Amino acid sequence: MEALRAQFQQSFIEGDRWLAYLKGLKVSLLVTLGALAIGVVLGILVAVVRTLHDQKRGRAPIWLVLVNKICQLYTTIIRGTPMMVQLLIMNFVIFSTSRNRMGIAILALGINSGAYTAEIIRSGIMSIDPGQMEAGRSLGMGYATVMKDVVIPQAIKNILPALGNELITLFKDTSLVTVIGLVDLTKAAQQIQAKTYQAFMPFIGIAVMYLIVVMILTWLLGILERRMRASDRR
């Protein structure tokens, strides 16, 4: 017990090292939020393009066929390669001269998340009765307007649990940004471990921090789901 107390003192208290964990957690959360925004935008765009192409049933114009092929290639490559490899390529190949590791991490994770989010949103759009699109078009509304105001809001309700899981996965994946030198929560623990030569307390500590954040996100998503279900019953 005394040894654990001494490790806790070295890993968290001495030199105000707890501040390093908080700064790392802040970086992890910022990367998560930035990547989530990029992922959702990309996901919606790709999902709409692929859904529109599928609805044309062989009558799609050439430009839509080409864009759909690009979207398919994007999702295949991103989903078929490891996140760590994508981060390394983004940092050491594409943006090799940039020092903005935060921006690189957000962009890499956002592009990765977009490929998975696209398939989630696409499945949600396909779950909506096609008659709603036809009804909207018969009222003189454009395809984009019906999709934005009618279809996607309903699809989001159906896929909220899956989107919530993607958010949680995205937050945990931020631990991979250590490979490009960004000082997130995991990197902060590694730096403290290198100074104290104590691995148990820093890594167990960040495991608890990740778990607490995931539990909070799960709780907030549960509240949002219950409110959406309640609004549907009204």
C-alpha cells in the first residue's frame, strides 16, 4: 500500500504532474470534436451521393456515376487500412513540412470517421420509406430540400445509437495520435512514465480517465435518445 501511495505521489502530485494529464485530456477532447465535425459532414455528403446513385437504378448521369465511384474508393481505402498507418501517412508524407500536429490529427481522424459515418448514415437513409421522398418531390420540393428537411432528420433518429458508438470509438482512437508526437492524454502518461520510471500508476490512471469520459458520453447519448423517443410519441 505504501508503494502504491508513493507511485501515486510521483505520478500525479510531484511537480503538479496532474496538470499534464488535464492538458492531454483537453487535447484528446479537442481532436475528438474536430474529427467528429469533419466525419459527420463527409459522412452525410458521401451517404447522399451513394443513396442518390442507388435510387437512379442504372439511369444515373455520368457525373453521378464518377462521384459515386470516388466515394466507393474513399470508403474502401479508409475502412481497409489501419488508422495508425493513415496518421503516419498524413503526418510524414502528405503534410511532412507542417508542424501543426493538432490539425493533422483532426484531419486524419475526421477522414477516417467519415468513411464509417457515411455507411451508418446511408443505412439510416435507406431505412426511411421512399414514399416520403416521392411525396416531397410531388409538392414541388427539390431533392436536396427533401433530404435536408425530411429524410435526414428521421434517419438521424434511427441511427443515433450507431453514431454514438462511432463518437466513443473516435474518442478512444485519439490515443493513436501519440505516433505523430501530439501530446494527448496517452502521450502525457508516457512522458510522465519516462520521468518517474513508474508505469503502473500513469497508465492505470489514464485508463480510468478514458473510462470516465466514455461513461459520461454514454449517459449523455442515453438522455438524447430518450428525449427523441419522447418527442416521437407526442
